[in-house]
Amino acid sequence: MRKKLCIIVLTIFFTTYPMLVYANLEDNEVVDVNAIQNETIQTVNQIEDELKLNARIGLIFDRKSKTILYEKNGKKQVPMASTTKILTAIVVLENANLKDVVVIDKKSAGTGGSRLGLKVNDKITVHDLLYGLMLKSGNDSAVALATHVGGSIEGFSKMMNQKAQELGCVNSHFVTPHGLDQKEHYTTAYELACMADYALQIPKFKEIVSSKTYNITINGQSRIITNTNELLGNLNGVYGVKTGFTNGAGRCLVTSCKRGDLDIITVVLGADTKKIRTADSIKLIEYAYKNYEVVNLEKIIQEQFEKWKQLNEKRIYINKGKTNQVYLKIDKLIYPEIAIPKNKKEKISIEINSLYYLEAPVYQNQIIGNAKVKIDGKTITTLEITSENNIPKKDVSDYFIEFLQLVP
């Protein structure tokens, strides 16, 4: 009987041991970012057509225009490991007092995978738990925060899903605050980028994820923790966001990077190794800065529209109108600046369609036409052209005055 029990215990141990090891490899596996960067930049410089990634999923997101610059399976639903904690942090920051002291319970202390190292009855602030969550990728921090804010993991997950819906992330679903593999826990690279973009607009979130190290306090004792993001401090312009790894999700990395006016978020999911994750992230970043630049599309549209108005505005005839002068305006873009391929900067145009005959009365903001905004012949958006002024219909007195003016 004793022998059988030993065999069962050993079987369980050796079955779960690899999972425990791999769950913590994120911190232990060392990659030479500089060497990978040099190799990757050479590869990017040789790219003429299609960017090649080894990871199963990759994406480049332009923060100014909220558009995708590049994607590989960017809208496919997949597990995302600890990049989940981006949304966890959002929900905590919007619903908790950072000064609150949390007493660690048994469930939080017993959470496996990557850990801050919390024990039962440890006392730590919400503020420092957030650093443990985002820098150390502590699953124990995630559960402690979820329980404190949502009452339970289930309650907190409901809050996460509500927030995701608010952000328009309809292809995401959350059942944990840490991202350990669960069947109903998934997102897409695009929606993960949208969540990261939103989070980075929260000053405290940006402060946390841009910290290479931080001194937290547990039970009054200070301790320095280090960020698991290998690109932070090692690649020009990188200022966040979050790493991740589980057996189901593979190696994951969401990265924010800003050089000059171009501010991007890259997402790599489903990489087989940390080296691949790092290399693909660098590849996406360098590709973006080699091939894209930010232009003020609003300014270009307004300039081209003004030229069109000078030639066409007075050609519009208002039948039976008190005046024949209509003043036109064009809608403004939601995002005035946009990243476009450098070789297409001179290929921005607007194709304007307008009515040249109108029946009075004409009302302010009445649609007169539209303008198709094109880049290299491809329509990227359509803007309405409307009247800035009211033009009433002529009445009897107007016709009488006109008649008198005609009498010699």
C-alpha cells in the first residue's frame, strides 16, 4: 500500500513538474537582446515585400490612428497568458484605492506559475501589488487584487469582461485575472493592442510598465523586483508593456515603442521560445520605423478641399433661394494624424462628389456631397461635405422686389 502511494505521489510530481518549471521560465531564460537586435535589423533591411514572423501571431498597431499597420492572424481568438494582466491592471486602477492594504489569503498565496512570492497573512498595498503584477508577472498578486476588488475571481472576471465590452473588445473573454490556461479565456492580438493602448493613457499604468525595477514593501520590509520585459531599457523607444507564457499560449509579448512622432504597439503571441518572441517583437518594431511615418492627414485634406472650393463652391446653384451663395465645410477626421508607408506620402488624394443644383431651403449641416480620402488609390475613409449656412426659400416679397428691379 505504501509502495503504491509513493508511486502515485511520484507520478503526480513528475507529471506536474514540467508545467511548474515552464511556468517560471519567463524569468529564468536569458536572451541576448543586443545580439538578437543586430541580427533582426539586418533581416528587416533585406525585406522588400512581406514580413516573415516565426510566431503564430503578430501585429503592429498605430496609437495615433488606432489602425493596424501589419498583422499575421491578428484577429484570431487565442489564449494570451499573462498579457491578460493588462486588463487586470486597468480594472484595478479604475476601481480600487492604491493605498488600501491587502492581507494575503490562502488562495492567493497558493496560486502557481510566475509569482511575486506572497505568503498567507502578508500585508501589501494595492499599489505594490500592481507592481508585482506587471513587473514580476505575479499570479499571486493577480488573485489578491481580484479578490480585493471583485470579491472573488469570478466577480473580478465579470468586471474584466464588462470593461472589455466597453472598449469594444467583442472577441475577448476572461475567466482569470492572471491568464493561466482556461478554455474560455482568450483574446485577439488586435484587441489586446486596443486594451494596451487604453491602459497606456492611464498615467499610473504607464508609470508602472515603464519601470525597469521597483522597490515594493511587504510586511514593512522592502524588496526590489525587476521587470520581466526583456526589451525595456534595451531597445530604443520601448516603454512597456507586458510579457506572458503558458503551455497553451506559448511565449507572448505586448510592446509599446515611440520614436519621433510614430507611437506603436506590437503584439507577438504563440512564439515557441523566448528568443523567437524577442526577435519577432524587434522585427515588428524595426519594420514599422523603417517603412512608416506619421502624416497630418487632416491638414492635407483641408488644403485639398480649400483648392476644390475655390473652383467649385460658386458653381452650386440654389433654386428659389434668397441667396445663391452656399458655404461648404468638410467633416474632420476622428484621428487627424496617421502612420502611412513612406513611399505613399505623395499618393494621398481626395475624390469629391457634390451636388451642383439645390432646391431652397438649404439648412445648416445639410449634406451636399462627400469626399473619399484615398492613399495610393485605396479609399481609407469617406467624409461628408455639408452646408455651413442656412439659405431660406424666397417668399412673395422677394419676388416683388426682384420685379421692381426689373422695371425700367
